[in-house]
Amino acid sequence: MNRPIRVLVAKVGLDGHDRGAKVIATALRDAGMEVIYTGLRQTPEMVVNAALQEDVDAIGISILSGAHNTVFPKLIALMKEKGMQDVLLTGGGIIPEDDMQLLHEMGVGKLFAPGATTTDIADYIKEWVKANRNF
């Protein structure tokens, strides 16, 4: 691997709770990844444009607002439009299991519920990137 895995961590919409996103960003950095944290109140367009500019391997969305069935499909559509099919879209938050399955079928990677360990999240991103990116 020539460079560290690059991950963009974002909060989309009006959800103002960013503590979890900051914990994940720090944990991924501690796991050897390069992390770009975009902060609060991002639009899907802002997230995808930043991910494209930063040449990331993965996008992680923290969502607690209940808007996951709007946010993730919009992100997937924008990523496809920009030719980013080889970038992982993952995330976590308060997302019912049935919705996680539906989003996964649309192309979203694994989604993590509260209680997931930072090690599990970092390991998942590392394994996905190893299997799907040219490293």
C-alpha cells in the first residue's frame, strides 16, 4: 500500500450531534487512516464533491436524524453520477435493521448501529478497501 487509506467522515443535514462522528474520525486516524472530517450540516453534494477532491477510498456518514432513507440514496446517486463506484459508502447511527438491508441492496456498504466497536468499523473499511481498490 503506497499511501494510507483515505476516509471522509461527514454529518449530513440538520443533525447537530457530532460527538460520535468525531470519535470515529479519531479512531480511524488511530488505525492508520487519513481522515477528512467535514463537520456539521453538509449536503450530499458537498460530501461527494469533497470526497472527489480528496480522492478518498471511503465515505463514512454519521446519521442520527432519521433521514437515512433520503440521505444515503442521494449520496449513492451522486457517487454514480461522478463515477465513484469504487468508493465505499458506509456509516452508522440510529438506523433500523430493515432500513439497513434496503440501503445495502441499493449499494450502501455495511452500516453500524450504536454499540459497534471502532475496531470493527476500522477493520471493515480496511478489508473493503483491500478487496475493492487498487492497493
